[in-house]
Amino acid sequence: AAEVERRVTFYNVGPAQEPGVIAMMVRDAPPGHPEQVCDRFQKVLVCVNVTGHAVTIKDEQLGLDIYGCALETHPLQGMVCPDEYLAAATCVGGAPTVPPHSVVVFVERR
């Protein structure tokens, strides 16, 4: 439980929360660190949007946590949904945009 609390952060919480939207990030230890668990990704950001419209997640802490990161959609994401639909999923300026009725996984490669 302690490791989950250390590695996982939830965003879009509290009174200003966008209803129907969940955002969470899992962080790995730096490369070569004894606690590293993934060789491919440093960060994984999962965004769930159950609303009927695209949502840009504007969360101050999320913006700080992904500042300077080169986030892209997970390479397997295109195998699950059409490219034109996935093209609407972006992460610009620390604010991911997620299409309606979708789950998008953004990753930061090592």
C-alpha cells in the first residue's frame, strides 16, 4: 500500500473536479534505481472521460508534474481505437485533452 501511495497520484479531485473525468499518474523510479519496475516508461498517465464531450483536464498539480515531459499516447492505444479518434487525444501545456467516452493512456518513454 505504501508503494502505491508513493507512485500513484490522482488529479481532478476536490470541489473544482470535472464530473465524469478521472486522471491518475503512475511514476517509476529513475533508470538503474533498485526500485525501477519498467524498462520502457518513466510515467504513465491514465485519463478516463465518461462524458459525452471532449474534456481538457486543467489541474495545477498535474501541470507541474508533467512539465517538461514528452508525453505521447501509449503505442498500443492505436490498436484499440481508430487513429482519427485517437488524434483528438493530446497533451499540450500540461493539460491533457481526452475525447468523449474514452480512456487514453499517455506515456513518457525512458
